[in-house]
Amino acid sequence: MTATTTATAAALALGDDALVLSHRLGEWAGHAPVLEEEVALANIALDLLGQARVLLSMAGDEDELAYLREERAFRNLQLVEQPNGDFAHTIARQLYFSTHQHLLYARLATGDGPFAGLAAKAVKEVAYHRDHAEQWTLRLGDGTDLSHQRMQRACDALWRFTGEMFQPVEGLDIDTEDMNAAWLESVGDVLRRATLTVPDGPQSGAWTAGAGRQGLHTEPFGRMLAEMQHLHRSHPGASW
């Protein structure tokens, strides 16, 4: 693959991550547990949508890529497509992903590749996303017995999807083993401070490792995609 082709593939993978998680977080609108979180989750979703627009534009027409591709053409991580579940589930997913994304963008921002400019700007946004998830992990993990149980259950359930974040992506010159070690240290520290147990199972199973990047997705993704694309596909060619 040429440098241009690999950069396009990488832009598509990172753009799909941001787009899909943005949509998932947007599903909390009108359903968040407190008004402050209604605003916080919406702001994080908008940050991710902004990142997705830049990245998808590097790969082609952003609207066509978002609304006209079939499920198998998406290259997002399976982690970001997981349903919101309860609030603890959403926070665990955000903790895992935003910690990864912050480490990734911090590394990309120091290079001179095609993603350096975006990463330099986005790393500041993602630092807030990570801190927001960390603070809620601490509150829920070290809160009531029920909040602790729900947070631990969420961390355990999503752990198997985390290994895919550290599979090499064509077009990204990143030491994924080093980043995985940094991620484990960071997430492990947060979980321990939250009186939670770091899941001891493997980070990925044989059927999940790298599957989202290959266009293989979990069942809930198809339903989410149908909802996300419904309006655009119902009125093809319409201008707004």
C-alpha cells in the first residue's frame, strides 16, 4: 500500500471510532441521570463528531462515508459500538477508550505525519474526556455498594474489547506494545483508586481481536447504524 492509501485507511479507522462513539453518547440526550451530565456527555459527543468530520474528510466525502456505507465497510473498534447500558457501563467504556485515545493522539501530535495537526488540537479535548471518565469511575467505584457493583460489572464486561485498541493500524507509526503498557498502568491506577478490581481476563478473545478494524461488528452495531443512517437514506440527495 502507498503512503496515501495507508493514511486514508488510518483516517477511516480513527474517524469511525469517533463517529460511532459520538452517536452512542448522543443517545443519552434526555436520559442522563442529572442535568450536568446531559451537557457533559453532549459536549464530549460534539468533540468526537468534530474529530470524525476532519478524519473522514481525509478519506473521502464525510456524509457519504457516514451515511451510505454498509456495516461491513466500517472500521471502528468494537468497544465504541457497545450499547450504553447503564451509566456505569457508559463511563467504563469512556474510561477505556479516552485513555487509549489520549495516549494515541499525544504520540501522533509529536510527529510530522498527516494526523499531527488534528492530534495536537484533539489531545486537549480528549484529556477532558479522560478526566471526566476518571472522576466518575472514582465516584461510582468508591460510592455506594450498588454503584460499586455496577461499576465493577461494567469494567469486567467491556474488558474483552480493549485488546483491539492495540492492534497495529496501517498508516499509524505507533509502538502499540508501549502504548498498551501505558494504558494498563493508567487504567489500572484509576480502578485501584476507585476500589475496583482490575479484570484478570484476557484483553481480547480470538473472535474480537482486530475484528472491528476488519469490518466485523457485534450485533448491536447494525441496529445503531440503521438508526443513524435512517434520515439520510430516507431522503437521498436532499439539501438542508
